[in-house]
Amino acid sequence: MPSPIDGIVLVDKPAGITSHDVVAGVRRALGRGVKVGHAGTLDPFATGLMIVLVGRGTRAQRFFMALGKSYDVVARLGWTSTTGDVEGEIAPGRLPSDPLSLPIGSLRQRPPAYSAVKIGGRRAYALARAGVEVEIPERTVVVSRFDLVARKGETARFVIECGSGTYVRSLIADLGDAYCTALRRTAIGSFRVEDADPDVIVPLGQGLSFLPSVTLDAEHARVAGFGVAVPSPNQPGRTPSHSEPLLGPVGSVVRLLDPDGDLIALAEPRDTEQGPVLKPIVGLRG
């Protein structure tokens, strides 16, 4: 692996290891002193794309975690699992009626008991394994695609595209009596599992290219690096250059670049008495 830099590593996680194992493997490869994190975990039985964050990439964790996810899922219908997957206690149930109900849009979902949700400071799966019954609050999730792509007897294969925080095991369990026998994450945002290479660190500026960018002049780039707000390209009387797209609504996030195209910070557009500004919220230089 090359010398440590700020960026992301795309890893195709195999079945049978934890997401922590994946992060630990990247950390060992980079050596001590390099900060390493992740942008979302996968269950041990699951495979597919993980984004591992390196160096200052850990500062942008929430933006990577907010990206939509795509999954290829195989389910066993007419059976139940205490964990919603192959690692639980399996029992026969009733075969869901045809056609299967495959809801999309904004849904209310209750995370499974065997999940990483924290209840009173402890992970739900730890409480469940200890025999403690917990009530996990429902949450709103967004599912944009839920397609049945193959069916043979009690085995069905689905393609699911969903927003951050969606539990695929719960989507499958909600079909009726069913559980996941295989789950593969095929994409996170525009990142594809086919592009995964644990020996390549994608530079942070490239990794965050899904966010719009604004190029600053030298002086504004300098002060933005210290967290100082700078005038927005949308400010009346200023015409953005071709490299400075008009910004979206207040609350969106943009990359701030210096005249050389290097990443300085992530910033939010804000309205002030002096006019619209870009306020750095994550420093990515120094």
C-alpha cells in the first residue's frame, strides 16, 4: 500500500469477518499513527463494499455515511430467523402470499433486535444476546428500489436501493416469514464494489467529488483554511465563473478549493446581514 495520505479505501468485504476486521486490516497496512475509520458497517455474514476512511477522511465520515446504498439480496421465504439472517435460530414458518409486497418510498421501520443501534448506551445486539428484551424505536427510512429479480420455490433474489440507516434484514423479514441468506452491498453512492482495491487510497478530494465545489481566490482560500466564512458566489453583484456553480439551498454542503484545485474545507451556505457566505464546517487542510 502506498504512503499514508488523506482519503478513502474501497474494500470488498468477504463473508465471515467483521467490519472492524476490515478497518483493522487497513490500519495495519498503513502503520501506526494513521487515523482510520469507516463509513458504515456490514454484518459478518454480508459481503460487499465498505468505505474505509484514512487520515483527514475520517473528518468527512457523516457525508459518506449519508450516501445511498445498493444491495443484492437472497432470501429464504417461509422460514424465520431470530437474527434475520443465517446466523440466527432458523424455524419453519408460513410462505408469504403472492405477489410479494415490495414497498418503496418513505417507510417506517423498526431496526432488528440484533442490530448496532444503541439502547441505554449498549448495542442492541449485545442486549439481545444477553437475553434482554429491548424496544427499539421506529425510524423513517427511504427505499427507492425493491425489485424481485428471480424466484425459485422458497428462494428469492432482490435488488434493493435505499437511503442511509435502512436495515435490509428488516425489509426482508417484513415480507412475512422470511430471512436473508445472502446480502451483498454493490454500491455506496457512485462508488461501485467492482472498483474496490484495498491497496489503493483514493485521494480525499476525489472521494468527495459527489459534493459540488467552489474555487476560491488565494486570499479567501487562506482564511477559509482557518475556518473563516467567505463570500458566496451567489452574493449579489458577483458572477460565478464556470468553475463556480451556483449553490443550492441553504443547508447544502460544498467543497472549497484553492486556486490550484486542492481541497481546503467543506462548507455550508449561510445567510448573514452582510449577504450569503460559505462557512467552513470541516477543515481538511493542516
